[in-house]
Amino acid sequence: MKKVLLIFGAAGSLGSGVVKSMKQTSYDKIYLFDKENIKIDDDKMTFIKTGDLSNEKNVENTFSQIELESDAQYFLFSTIGGFAGGNSVCRNQFG
């Protein structure tokens, strides 16, 4: 069975590190999602520009661009959101 990885937030600081690490794994195909453009240098990777994912239509459009295969397992890795830099939640100011 094929393994397909979906990485959301792939262009950010955390996401770009995840992409770099995941390139060396056994996934057959990796989709990179972000609202910023990403340069791809690997044949097993595909970039999909998302737009604002708080808009439901953008979410529908994003997922409609994935090539679905009946013999594949799909894994989602999301780096979207804030990064606290190793601090506990109670030590950060939010809002």
C-alpha cells in the first residue's frame, strides 16, 4: 500500500524543517500546503497553494487538488499555528 503525506504550513519555520526531515522517509508522495510559494526539488513532492484556510471554500479547494488513490494511506502533519519556542503555555502571553 502506498503512503501519502500531507504537510500543512510547509513554508513556515517549523514546516520547512518538517519538509526537510520527511524527504528522507519512505512516503511515496508528499503534498506540501501553504499560502506562500515553495520551491520543490524532489519528484515525489507536490506543492498546493492554499490561501486562507479559515475560509471553508479554500479548504474544499485545497483538498480537491489531492489525487486520491484507493491503494493509499494518507497521513496529515500540520504545523499551522503559533510556535511557543519550547515555553509552557502558562509562560506565554496570548491575545
